[in-house]
Amino acid sequence: MSTQSPPRRLPYLLGAAVSAGALLVGRFLQPGHIPIPRCTFLRVTGYPCPFCGNTRSFLEAAKGAFSAAFLQAPLGVLVYAATWWVLGWCLYRSLRPAPSAPVHEKLPRALFYGVAGVVFACWLYRLAKGYR
């Protein structure tokens, strides 16, 4: 007789709540009311950091202006899409939890390098376009 612990739904429900909150804030927050300080990297170097413009891009994507959002900062559109994916995945896992499976040891490293590569490519795009 095996004893299994009950499925852990709370982390998935919290993940769903956080991602839904981000999507709602993105939908209803006006770009002029963003409570984020000016980028220190931009002030010091004169060049945008890899994350400059992503908040504005996320807000544009949340309002449905995907082409303007993508032209401003492609990473913001990718983060917006990933937020929707996380919301769906967390809701699915909270309703239908799967048994825990071991994580392949090379997956986190590959995921890290993949995300870092996308961030770097989006930064090069913004620098090439001359956005500040």
C-alpha cells in the first residue's frame, strides 16, 4: 500500500492569480501612470538596458496593439504571451495535477540559455533600431 501526498494545488493557484493579476494590470493601467523609476543604465550610459521599453510593450499588447508593441520591444510581446501560457498552465495543473516527475538535469540550463539568448537578441534589435 503506497501513501501518496495530496496534490499540491496552492502553488499553481498562486501562479494563476499572479499571472491573471499581471494581465489585468496590463489591460487597465495607462502608460502615463506607470510607477517605475527611470532606468539607471539608460541614465548612466545613454543606451537602453535589455529591459527598457518592455513594460510599455506589455501594456500595448494587453490593449491589443500587437504590432506597435512588437516594434517597440519584441520581448514585451513574448512576455505577454508567456503570461497567458502560464495562466492556462497553472489553471490546468490546479484542476488536474499530474504526478511529480523528475526534471531532466539539463533542462534548467537549456531554458536559462534560451531565455538569455532571446533577451540578448531583443536588446540588439532595440539598439539597432535606435530606441532610447
